[in-house]
Amino acid sequence: MKTRTKLVHGGTRRSQYGEVSEALFLTQGFVYESAEAAQARFIEAGPDEFIYARYGNPTVAMFEERIAALEGAEDAFATASGMAAVSGALTSMLRAGDHVVAARALFGSCLYVLEEVLTRFGVEVTFVDGTELDQWRAAIQPGTKAVFFETVANPTLEVVDIAAVADLAHSVGAIVVVDNVFATPVYSEAIAQGADVVIYSATKHIDGQGRCLGGVVLGTREFIRKTLEPYMKHTGGALSPFNAWVMLKGLETIDLRVRAQSQAAQTIAETLAGDARVRVIYPGLAGHPQHALAMQQMGQGGTVIALDIKGGQEAAFRFLNALEIVLISNNLGDAKSIITHPATTTHQRLTEERRGALGITPGLVRLSVGLEDAEDLIADLRGALDAV
């Protein structure tokens, strides 16, 4: 099946009623025909047998199978949020004494997991500039257990060479874990390019309509079922059946939505690129430092643009407050265009020096392009620049 067909039909399970829309199995537990059947299922559940919603659920299983088919992964485990996916994937595979190499340009909560949580339990973490292969080469050692990076960094839109970093990691037996949110499942070829574990916040483009939290970890069946699943089902980070049902409906239209959003983002970036009042950062622009790599890995610039407003935080705030269509919020990947000021929101926990080293300037804003008409969005953005 081609992509859009998979997104409509993949993983579907129908009850005896033959419903068209996927069934929502809103249940905590499941009934067994006998005590012997319960005993057998707890020893080893079959491929379509369930024990408890924290362990798995038919609606959740449909979502997992559909997103795995889209990503080209052997298996998937759905989680309560994107950060449950990040922390679960890393914590389930690591123990005291292990070494991780990570890109320094990460979402604030990802940095917290690496800097505060993992190190608390004896994991050594080394940070590198994700765009510099020499730094990866120097940091990855024979004992390195895993590498972790955002394929497109939040919010500065640096692009990491998946295949090159994967080659370095695999040469010492390290596992390659990537947060692929900005690349989206629509444009992702991360597994084919060398990633072992791919993580999404389903809250973003997969739902794409501002309704529910969710996350998903994709990888080999061995990793998902033998390493990740035992950890997740015992620590409680499972996705709820209702949220899984919402994500299923989101997958039906994700290809249409993300392609339209990316096309609009490209138009907006090209239009604003010549405006002296703002520096436009977008992988789809030829002037982006990793433009060629972005085209090779994704074939598109994505749905998010970074704008560095001249005049610093004061100018950035005036810009945000003058917008009439674009909403101020810290989410992304939504049908509605959303903008945020990372230095005072998503990355406010970092020191000014660290934000500066990451390229998060006082004037930087992150724009997630929605499904509005691109001309309306351009007019809104230009009007806000006029207000500055």
C-alpha cells in the first residue's frame, strides 16, 4: 500500500459490529474465559490478546501498527506524551556507568532528562555540536551505549546528518536514538538513514489539531518488546485509549496537512527572507547552512520557521503582541499557526550564556505554520513587523 492508503487503513481491527471508524475500546481491563486462560495470558500474551490498559489496548495497538507502517519500523510503543517517549526510550536502555553522546541543541525537557535525570543515576552524558561530525567522532568512544539528537533542532532548526552520525555510533555498537518531531513522519526516512530508535511527540503533527497529548517510540521488535515495553508497562507511561483513537484519526490526514503546512512555510520563508527587519532561519532556504542535507534527508524544509527579530526581546514581544492570526502558544505542528519566544518559554531554564551558545537569541521566535492561507499569514507577519 502507498502512504496515504496506509494512513487510512493500517492496523485496523473491527469488532463483530463491522464499524467503519476505528473502535474506541475505552476499558481498563479485560475478561478471561477461565483461570487457566488468565494464567496463560500473563505468561505470554498472544499478538491480539490484552491484559490491562497500561500494558496494551486494541485501540492503542491500531495506532502503534499504523504509525509503524508509515515509518517503516518493525514495531512501536505508544506513550502518554512525547517526553514519556524520550525518557522511556533512554531510561529503559541505560544503566549506571553507561555513556551517552547527545547533541547540545535540544528541547528544554530533553536537556533536563539528559542533564538532571540520567546523570543522577550514574549515566555519563557528553554534549556536542550536532552539526560538527568531528565533535561526534571525538566524543563517541568504544564504550558509548547510545547517541541522541533531534534530527532538526528545536528551535534553531539545525539539521544533523543522520547517516554520518549513525555510522560513527554503529562502529562502536552504540544505539542511535533520534527525536524526529520537526522532520515529521511524513518526510522521515530516519530508519533507512541509520536510526535505530525514532521518537515522536504525537501531540504535534500526528494529532495536529491541538486536542491530546501523546508520544510514540519506534524501532526493532526486539527493542520495543524486550527493552522498552517492560519498562513502560511497569512505570505507567502508556497512552490512553481515547488519545490513541484521536491520534488514529489524525494519521488519516497527516500527509495532506503536513505537505500543505510545509508548502506554506516555504512560501512564507522565501517572502520574508528579503526583509531587513528579520533574519529567517528555515532549512528549505538555500542560504540555510544545512540546506543540502535537509533536502537529502527530508526533501522539504518542514513546517517550522525561526525568525530572529532585530531589536532583541523587546522587539520580539512587540512583534508577537501585534499578530492577529498567528497565536502565541508553546505547541507546534497544529492546524493553527502558533508562535513562541523560546528564550522566555521553552528554553527559559537555560542560562543566557547557554542560550547564546545554542543560537537562541533574545529576538528569536519559533513559528509553526498551520493550515491558514499563506497570503493571510504573510500579511499578518508583515503587519507585526511594521508594529515593531
